[in-house]
Amino acid sequence: MRLGIIIGLSLIVSLAVGANAQPVNVRISDPSLRYPEEVSIAVNPRNPLELAAGSNINLLYTSSDGGWTWHWRTISSPYGVWGDPNLLFDDSGVLYYEHLSGRNWQDSEFLWRIVVQRSTDAGLSFDSGEEIGLYPPTMQDKAWLGLDRSQTLSNGTIFTSWNEDDKYGSRKPSDSSRIFFSESTNRGQSWCNRVRVDNWGGDCIDSSGTVEGAVTASGPNGEIYIVWSGHNKIFFDESTNGGKSFGTERAIADQPGGWDFVVPGIFRANGFPMIVSDLNPQSPYYGRLYVTWSDQRRGVTDVYSIYSADGGLTWSKPLRVNTDSAMNHHFFPSMTIDPVTGHVFVVFYDRRNYVDSETDVYLARSIDGGLSFDNQRISQSAFGPDSGVFFGDYIHITAYDHHVYPVWMRMDDSALSVWTALVLDTAMGPSSSVQAATVEQTALSSTGTPANPGITFVTAHSGPVEIGLYDMLGRRMATLINGTYGTGECHFGIPDRVPNGMYIARLRSGGDERVTKVFVDR
């Protein structure tokens, strides 16, 4: 079939998530790496073909072609690099790589700091990093980055939150854990003094009595929201003064059995929460907060979600994200929101199709503000984990302008590898505009035969428009259009001389440049 294509903030290929189309799986990690785990991924909104990912302990992966090919290397810091990677691109294109500090378990300053390193060239190079949270000899753990995308003066602020332990793994009643926060208002060049968030605290055992898994999001007026797990609850807190102080935390959901639980075949498992917010003013769910986590209230591990439409004052009842009724495990959820469409995505491991520990990867999507989720298997094949091999504590997902990038580990013959799926979401969100274009819906019949095959773009202003088609090696295959166009819709076909295959389409208009993948299959 030939796919119709729309040009807007970027080109959108008509291959829908949730339409039973199996997304392409791409291996990120090199076969020489046997045990990469705890994975994170980020997409550059300035150039959505640029992706970066990380895994334990000090690995960086980069792609410049939308995730089709990857290159890897290790990163270093004067403070040492000791895992828990979390990556984020801000809206200016700066890439942040956050990790724990230390060189080995015997390091005299082991886990004393959170470290954030920054790159202005999409991961080709990084600075030496800024230390955050130093308060020796306490230990800093499980940090996570957030970005303020609000339409306020605080836009572009980078957040991080984490838990501090008096001594990691200690069972002494006198040792405790706490939740902390810091922010950078100059794109990671410096960070504010840490601020304590919680009032209750927890133990240091690194189990359900420990407060852990803190994640932040911003609100439409620059509010800072934060969630974490502890004491069999999901806790929520808020700052309305730019992170200078936080209120008293309150439980917004139960987590029966706590965040630390057993999943057969997995070295250890947790149900830490994640929070995201819809900050697109054109979205019908503008300002809505979404939280996901997992627990074992049904006797097996399930993924749950709640939302708030009033800034966290009230919350919906927990909704089970995995839509099957199987009494099997669904675990390690990670949530993201597409800042352009407002669609919410959750990736998780899933065993609904098996009676043993065989494991798939599923993607859930909500396009109705968290009222419901559809589910799709995105892994091309199942794998069988080995509980004797450390499997890490999390997987991750990111999305931008209809492009969704989950990242996960799979295990084959007791060796780990890192994978992504190239998922394109064609369910339409709110219209978004740049100088020369707005997004409209592609016309496809239910069989996938285009009602109006080719490429359509809608110009909001008169001006020059050029669209070039390139192969995956960057060679220009065709100039699709090159001229001056007035406002309105323009439609044209893909030349017959263009062979079937995968291409990159590049739109240049009014000083703006956007790119995406195009699949031609006649």
C-alpha cells in the first residue's frame, strides 16, 4: 500500500499505534555489552531524528536517524559514574545525562552526589558535570529529571528529585530516608541548593518502607508537582514558589503490598510511580496531571493510572492500564506524554499471553485524558528472564510529535540487550502550527488503501516550501516540491521512480526545517 503523509510541525507517517501493526524493533546496545540495564531515552524536540539513551553503569547510545542506527560509548565524570542513568533533552536541544556518583562500592565518597552532565551537540560531547545534593556522609539515590514546559517565566527550568539515605541498605532504626529536590534555571550550568520535600521520611532498607522513586512535573502556572512511593502509598506534594519550599505530602493512592515485590524470573522488581502533565494550551486536557505505578492488589502485578484535572486537589479512581483479565504479571511501567498531541503512553513488561515467565513488552495509549487506555504488543518476540541476573529497576519511554520511543531490556541466554520500537501514533491531537504549516488528519481507508495517496500539507501563511526525500544514508533521492505556495491545502503524489523503502522527508519553509521517516510500499 502507499501511505498518505501529512506535513505539520513534522511529517507524520500513517502507521498507527493500536492498529495491530507490529512496530519495528531495533537493538540499541552492541552485542559486546552483555549486561546493560536500567535504560533511559530522550528525543531532541529541535531535531526529532536525534535520540540519546543510557544504561548502567556508564553507557551512552546516540542515533541521528530517528532510532534506526545507534552508536555507543562510555561517559566519565570527575565524580565517577555509578548508574541510575536518566536522560532528557530540553526544548532548546540541550541534552542532560543524570547519574549517581562513585567508582566502586569501596569508594570513600560512594553515592555522595547526584551528577548531571550536559551536552550541546546531541551527545557527541559532555561537560564534566555538576554535583547536586552533597551532604556527606549521607547517600543520594534514584534521581529523575523533569522539564518545565509551562507558558510562564519558569519555562525551561530543569528539575531533579531523589531520595537520600543515611546509609543505603541500613536496617538500623536510627537511619532514615528522605525526598529532596533541586532545579536549574540556566540549562544545567548550575543547580540550586537542595530542598527537602517530604515530612514523614522512611527507613533505609531499600524496600517498601523506604521513601523512593521521586519524579517531578510542572503545572501550567509553573507549579512543581512531585510523587514518590513509601509506606504502601503513592505520595504527592506541590511547590507554588518555584521549588523554594513544598507543602505537606498526602497520599493520592494506595499501593497494597508496597513498591517492593516479587515477580518470578526477575532479580528484583518495584512499582515506583511516574507523573506527567499536559502543558499544551491547545489540548482539551490542558493542565491535567497523570500518575502511573504498579502493585499487586489482585495477587499479580498490574499497572495503574490516575489523573487530576484540578492541579492535584482531587484524583480519579485507579484505572488498570493493562486491559487484559489474565492473572499474570505486568510490571516496570514508565509513562510519558507527547507535548504536541497530549497523548499519554505507558510502556511495561507483560505476561498475559503465557503461563510461565515468558515476557513481552506492551505499549498502552490514552487519547481521552486518562479515561481509557488501548494496549498493543510492541516486542517482536518474547524472552525468558533469569532471576540470577540483575535486571535493573526500570525501563523508559519518550514521545514527541506523534513519534513514540519506548526502551527496554530483554534477556536471551542469560545475557541482556537494550531495544527500542519505532512507533508512530496517527491518532490526532490538537492542531499545532509553525510559520508555514499546521497538522491535519491523513485520509486512510480501513484497509490501509489511501483515499488520497501521496503527501498533503496545509500552509497557514504564504511562502516558499521545499520538500526533499533522502535515503537512510542521507543521499537525496528526489525533490518532491520546491516553490512558493499560498495558504491552504496542497496535495501531490510520490513519484513512481521512487522505489519502495524507508526514507527521510525534509520540509523547509519560512526558515523552519522539519524531518521524519517516510515508508513507501506500493
